[in-house]
Amino acid sequence: MKSIKNKRETYLQSVLKQGYSRRDFMKFATYMAAYMGLETSVVGQVARQLENTPRIPVIWEHYQECTCCSESFIRSDHPIVSDIILDKISLDYTLTLMAASGHQAEAAKHATMEKYHGEYILCVEGSVPLGDDGNYCCIAGRTAIDHLKEAAEGAAVIIAWGSCASNGCVQAAYPNPTEAVPIHKIIKNKPIVRVPGCPPIGEVMAGVIVHYVTFGTLPELDRLNRPKAFYAKRIHDSCYRRPYYDAGLFAESFDDENAKKGYCLYKVGCRGPMTYNSCGTIKWNNGVSFPIQSGHGCIGCSEDNFWDNGPFYERISSLNGFGIEASADQVGKATAAALGVGVTAHAIAANVAKRNELKNSIAEGTRNEKQVRED
């Protein structure tokens, strides 16, 4: 990143220029460190890097997608996160938000690719069609696959935003008429982090970029190249309805009494037990809610092939690898049986303890009475 130094504002300078205080900046650094799962002792390092690092140029490509990833990013919780796409990460090219268009937009992108070759971040939103020689998606008279290969060649890292770029999403669903593929199926020689979701959470997106700015590397990834800080746990594991699942209390339909009571939505199709994401912890709209909290089951949008994994509103009858979760019908029975065994065991133990206590009391009384007679 040497050539970037002294040529662009640092992140702190840009934040202060936008009217934020240093206090706001420190809150932002703390906020992002927490979301990335870092210890509090690392907050200072995050702040120092943002204070001293010149803003890294970013090229943001749009292919077959609906722009929901960009929409999610600019509506993040913290105000500085909300601004980050517009200014803080030095966005040099994005068809959705930049003022320029046509030849001017393409010229700006190529200028960045040449000037900061090997240094810029390439963000990709959308899948790439291979059918009909790529002609299902063309920009400025060229196919998406041509644009991707050109932009990837000089990128330091690539971030695949959303399920379209990460796993193909609805465009790649059967029968996949455009032969849509995710980014990692095309680019093989660059580090790629996949940030799936339809869309991904804005704070998750910001966290990936801030981690790269702070440490100069991508965050720790799982076997699917997703950042572990955000995709290490199933939604099922952090869902506030999990106790109802464990107790065998399920909504049978979206309008029954059980649904009104907030019971588990697994039987009406919720994919929480097989979906890895941070929806239940970070949530959406300033941490207000997430789909399950709003009464709709998880559709598993951050998992590969989620469009082809069966109807969204039918229970998955078998979940291999999840033990007792393979049959939700048995959960309540097992729980009730365990509860009955527990109550019986407790009653027996209590009776035994009471009997022993009575015996000890009688024995103690007998000893005292004998001691009195002897005295």
C-alpha cells in the first residue's frame, strides 16, 4: 500500500472532515472491533490503523443482482458505517451510487485500476452469467465476465457481497437459464472472501473491510471462505425461540395460537437449524429485529443453493448431522419423558432424604435421652 500513502486522506481525516468528532471516531472503532469479535485490547490498534492508513481505493461491480447489498450497507446502524460506502473507503467506482455515468464512469474505473494496480479492493455484487457467451449481462458494451476478469487482475483482494456473488442465488436456481455462477467459480488466483446473505447485514460488510484496513489481511474464514466472526454459529443457536424448540412447542401454521404465542417456527419451514449467520445477534434496522423475530421463518439465504433446498414453507423432514433435530415431532416427547423421569427421580431422592433425616433425628433424640438418664 506504499503508493497510496500521502496521496489520500486517512480514514480519521475523512471522518473529521464530514463533521464527526474524535469521540464519534473512537466509538466507531470500538463498535467495529466488537462486531468483528475482537478483544477490547485491540480497539486501540483498530483506531490507530484507521487514523494513520490512507483510504484504500474500492471498485464495486454490479452484475446479475437487485442491489440489495448496497442498500443494506448504506442503511447500517452506526452513522459512520452508513457513510463508509459513500466516502470513508474511497469508493472509486459503483454504478449505483456514483454521480458519473457512461464513458466518465468507465474512465474513472480504469484510472483507478491503473493508478492503484495491486492495491485496490474489488467488491462484487451479483452473479456472472456464462450462457450465450456472457451476453445475458453486459455493461458498457462488454460482458460481465470480461469486466470481472479485468478488474480482478489488479485487485489486492476480492469481496463477494451477498448470495448472488457468493453462491449464485436465485439466478443460479434450477434450471439456471443464464448459467449463472458465483465469483469464486471464475477467479481462482486471488484471495476471495464470501459474505453471503440476501442481503448480508450492513455491519458485517463494514466489519470485513475494517478488518482488512486494520490488519492488512482478510478475517479468519471458514471452509466456505466466509468470515468466522459472522458465520460461525447457526441462527438456531442464538434464536430467542430456541427454548420453545427444546420444549417441543411449535407453531403449526402462521396464524394459529402457537404462532401468536411466539413458539418455534421450525415446523412451518424455518431453516435456522441449518443456516449460519449473525441475524439473531446483530439483527437489522439498528438492531431492532430479524425475520424470525418478525414472525417469519429463516429461509437460509446465506447457504449455498438455498433456492433449491425445498419450499420455504415446508418443514425439512430430516436434518443430517443435527441429532435430535432430525425429527421435531420427537423433541416434545423426549422432553416430556425426560421431565417425567426427572420429577420421579427428584421425588424419590426427596423421600429418601426425608427418611434419612427422620432416622437421624430419632437417633439423636434417643442419644440425648440416654445421656440425660445417665446424668
